[in-house]
Amino acid sequence: LNMRKFFGILIGGIQQKIFNLVLVAMILITGIFMAISVHQYNQITDILGETSEKQLNSIDTISSSAMESMVRDTLQTTARLEAEIADGVFSSVRKNVIMLAEYVGKVISAPESYPQVEIYGPDPAKEGVFSAQVLFEEGVNRTSPKNLYNIGLMGNVADMMISMVSDSGELGSCFVALEDGIMIVADDHPCSKILESGEIMSFPIHERPWYIGAVEAGGILFSDVEYDMFTGRMEVVCSMPVYHNGVLVAVVGFDIFLDFLSDAVSYTAMNGGFMIILNEVGHVIVSPKTEGVFKVQVSESALDLRKSF
């Protein structure tokens, strides 16, 4: 397991956390089921030991009631544990985004304390290898001394970004989007940012929902479901603005690819059931279903399931 420290904080593996939480959930649910089954068996055995013919007729009723209670309790426990699994994944991403925002804020507030570290554009030779890449918004001067200086300054954050995203596996990517139209992205798919012409694509930082939403919220935010501009995969973005002396200087964030997350949490399904995750507006953001009302859809077409059930 790839584990690294920044400022004394240990960054752990999200995939490992998912596995551990699922394992704990399965163990606890199995334990609860066995404990209730043994308890009900002992009760019925005691009744049989001292029963009359009239009491035997009531055993079926007692057994049915006991089984109904056991199923209800088990389902409630399952739902609670699965909610904790989902919360563990999103909490890990949230913590990483906060750490990244704090580090970017430190670098920007004391630039004289940090060296210039070079970051380059997407390189096809690094496909499949986690790396930090620089992108620009359309119209930004890519060679101005000021912009080159800011890129070199953000190079100090690159190792932290690569550690975070490589630790998450296929869960997503992370980024730092500067207010002046420069974006540093850490992922393992640089080719997705190169056009057929061979040119590096421009990225509309100020138009993206995660940027607009984080600035409007003034704090950390989970976006609604949207499409990743690079890969086309459905995602939820956790983003957070960074201010210096009260002025917005950047928005940092982490992409959570929903297909990978859905595969991970689908292991919690038991006996033909399945788990879905809704956001605060009732939209499905994680589900193993690909059809029907429970499938994941972008915000424009998603249903508010709070009003449907």
C-alpha cells in the first residue's frame, strides 16, 4: 500500500478503506444474523420442552414474528453500515481536498520560501503513469513571465497531488485551478488532453460547475453528477476555493469517477439487493443499475428520488 506523509499527515489508500469497511460490514451483519438465529432457536427449543398441544399451535406465529423482526433489524443494520462505507469514501476525498487547499494557500502566501519546480504539459509517453500536467484556459498567455512563475510555484504541490491520486487508484484525479487561467492536473491519462491535431486542449476553468459552485458556496462542495471533460466518464467533483488576503486565488478539487466507485460499493450487495447513494437534492450519484429510475444520470435529467418514493 502506497502511504506518504505531508506535514506529518498520513495519506491512506481509499481502495483499502473501501475493502476494510465492506469486510467489517459483512462480518457484523453475519454475526448479527447468527446471533438472532441462535437466540430464536433457543427460545423455540425452550417452548417445545414444556409445551402443551395448545402451545404448539402458537409456535408458527412466534417463529414468523421472530423472523420478521430479524429481517427488519438486519436490513436496518445493513443500511447503516453501507451508509458508513459510502461516508468513509467521500470523507477521505474531502480530507484530501482540504489538505490540498491548505498546502496551496501556504505556497501562495509565502512564495519566497519555495523554489521553482517545472511542470510540463500532457506527455503521451506518460500514459498510464501518474504525473502532474499543466493546462491553460483559452486566451491565456502560456509563456508570460508571470504565468511561468506561477506554474513553477505550483510545482511544489505536484508531489502531494500525485501521491493523493495514485493512492486512490482509479477513483479519480485531482487538480489546482488558478484564478488566472492556469490548471495543474494530476492523473494517469495525459492522452485524454491532447487533440487529434496534436495540440493540447484548452480547459474552460471558469465555466465548470465545480468551479462556479465552490466560489458561490465559499467553501468545500460536492458537485452534482457531471461529465469529465477529459475522459467523458460520469463524475462528482469535490472542490474548494483558496483565498489569500480575502481574494480568490484558486479552486482545488478531486474528481470521483462514479463507475469505479459503483463497482467498489456494489460488493456490499447481499441476497440480490443493491445499494444506491443519493446527494442532498435526491439525485442518484452511485448505483450498480444501468437502467430505470435508479441509474446514475447527469443533473439535467436526474430525478429527485426524495419526491418519488
